[in-house]
Amino acid sequence: MLEDFCGPQTWGPRKSGTHIRTEVRVARWRSPGHLATMLGVMKGRFTGSCLCGAVSFAFDSEPRLTVACHCSQCRKATGSAFGVWTLVDQDSFRWTAGAEQIAERASSEHGQRLFCKCCGATLGNLTSRRPRFIHLAAGTLDNAPALRIAFHAYVASKADWYDIADGIPQHDEEPTQRG
């Protein structure tokens, strides 16, 4: 059914190891009891999806933090001046549809970016620096809580054509506190 919705694969040949099915990684991130929940058994307090709707997710806990990241990887992934990520505890998070449509790309020695194979929408990222959390692309949320950006990260590499003028704290790189 999702193949009909997404149409033929247009990504071309894949390099070995660049795309890993999320279901495999999910099994490693979670206890076995969470697998059925993550694959869509439950709805959540907050929901979201990709642009085409092939992939959707839900979570129950309030996001811990929302950050604007100005690094070159986030700018490229979002096609914007910065990416806005909201950190959600993985124990509260689950994919509710389309987990098989999620592709993954290593973007650094510590991070994996998640995106929809059908529409290419950025869904979020995972990092070994904060293994308890998934960093969701804030724009993918349907019924988001009142999110507020806590700080701007990697402003030393921000786009020259964008001026930060909101008075929110700025960090040249990533703040050192880990969660």
C-alpha cells in the first residue's frame, strides 16, 4: 500500500551502509516490549508526520528542549537558515505508520538523520551524545505543545545571509551539557 502511495523508488543506487531500515535500529534502541507500540499500536498526546503523510509518529511526554541549530548539516538537511529540533524522550516516542519508509544517513561521527524515502522530508535525528532522546524536526509536529527555542547552536557557522535578532542565547558550537 505504501509503495502505491510513494510511487517507484527514485533515489538511485545506494552505497552500502548509508541507509538502514529504522525498524532494525529501533529494536536496538528500545526494549522488545516497545516494538509493537512503536509500529503503530497506540496514538499519542502529540503527533506528527512527513510532508506526504507516509510516515507518522506520536509521543506522550512534553518535549525536553527546543533548539535552533545553525550548523551546515542542519542547513543542508532543512534547506533553510537553520534547523529547529525538539528533543523528545525515546521512551515516550513511537512511529505510528510508515516505519519501513524511513531512511537514515550518518551526518557526523555521532549523528544519524532520519527522513522519509517517499517525499524526502527531514523527520529528525539521533545522536550518541543524547541517546535518550530523538531530536524531532519541529515543523513535522501536527499538534505541538507551545514550543519555544531555548538557544541557538553552532552560530559560528551560521549562514552569512541570516541575522539572529531574537535575543535568545547563542552558542558558537554545541553547549557542553549533555542529557
